[in-house]
Amino acid sequence: MEDLGEIVYVLGIKVTRNRVDRTIYLSQELYIHKILDEFGMLNCKPVSTPINLGPDLAYSTSLLSQFLDSPSDDHVAAFKRILRYLQRTKGFLLVLGGNNPSSIISGFTDSDWGSNYDGKSFSGFGVLFGGLITWKTKKQSTAALLTTKAELNGLVKLAQDVLWLKKLLVNLKIHPSVQLRCDNQGAVALCHNPLYHHKTQHLNIKLNWLRDLTINKEISLSYIPTSNMWADIFTKGLCERKNQTFCQKLGLIALPSKRAY
């Protein structure tokens, strides 16, 4: 094994370490510059949101990726808007760590309901442990008959990822607790209520799995108001104010000299 010194770049990501504040800053500014150059948009006019009313691009890229084989003019225009958003936010950094280390894995999930042209829903989640360490946006494989089902599908995916992360940390002699948050009161209530519901009989396996996790105290699941659910950024386009607020909650910041908002 060879010591190459302080890490500077890894997988195209610039890494800056602040030992005093115990933080790590991740930046993809050079990679964004390369993308803008490739599509002839180095001097494009920036915009403040990645998609017309994502971390912040997750939803936009997931939505457009459905049309790679045969994009229309509208899809190309939406793609160029994403590039213009990157132009505005290329100086953003993802901040990890700090002087207040957490012993809690916090997961937030949100799902829309049947927003896609085929009636299927989008789910998205983010996981915090000393910063945003994983996130995902994905179209669900089947159409959900209820908003609650769409939310439960998202909760299952989040719980699977978080439990894998918890096992990894336990192997490293770290024993965190797990807190999951959802903005659908019906989904949260069903996970805490062991009674049978005929309207959700087709969800029994997923429901029982989530209930078992809750009963066995492997996870703590609670409701959070939609206004505070920053996982919204993974499932829909947001206005500039909300996009800015949720980016900050994700730990995406701009250095003072590169302030984008």
C-alpha cells in the first residue's frame, strides 16, 4: 500500500477537508464545466431551478431519463434547462461532518401519486448521518391505487437502504439508532397499527415488515408536515424559494464568493 498524501480528487469529485471544523466539502465544479463545454453551453444564462414548476437534480434527471431513446424538442429544452441550472450552481459544495457528530441515522422519504404519463408514481429519499450520505429518486414499478400505497413503497425502499447502512456501521463498531420520517399520516398510522384493514390487504407483506421493524425498535417512524419535508425535492419540481431552502437542508451550500442565490 502506498501513501499518496491528502486526497484531492476521487471519481471526479474534488475533496476539501477542514480539520478545524471537522468537515469535508465535495465539489463537482470541474465535471459540470466539462458537461457545459460538451454541449456548447459554457456561457448560457443560469436559472434558479432545474425544472419548470431532484441531491437537487435527482428528480429532473430521473424524469428525463425515460426519453433517452427518442427525445422530443420539449425534452431537449428541459435538458438544457438542467444545464442552465448547473451553470448557476456549479460552485455548490456538499458538506459532510462537523463538530457535532450524530449517533442517529435520519431518513426522509416522499412520493407523489401517479404523476407520470403511465400513472406510476415517483419516490425519493435522502439519508443523513453527519451529512447527506445517500439519496435516490426512482419511478415505481407499478401504479399505486392509493396515495398511501405510493408512500409505503417509498418507505420500504428507504428502510432497506437504511438497515443496510446500519449493519455496515455496526461492523465498524458504531451503533446508531434509526429515525425515519414520512409526510403521509395514513402510511405512518398503518405502520403503527396492527389491525387488519381490508382497503390495504394487498399491502400486507410490506406493511407487516415495516410494523415488525417498528415493534422491534429497529426503526423509529414518525410523521413530518409536508412543509418541512425536504425529500419533496426528489419527487417534484419546486419553486425557487423552496428549492433554495431544501438545498440548504440537504447540506448543499455555495461558498461566499460563489453565492448562487
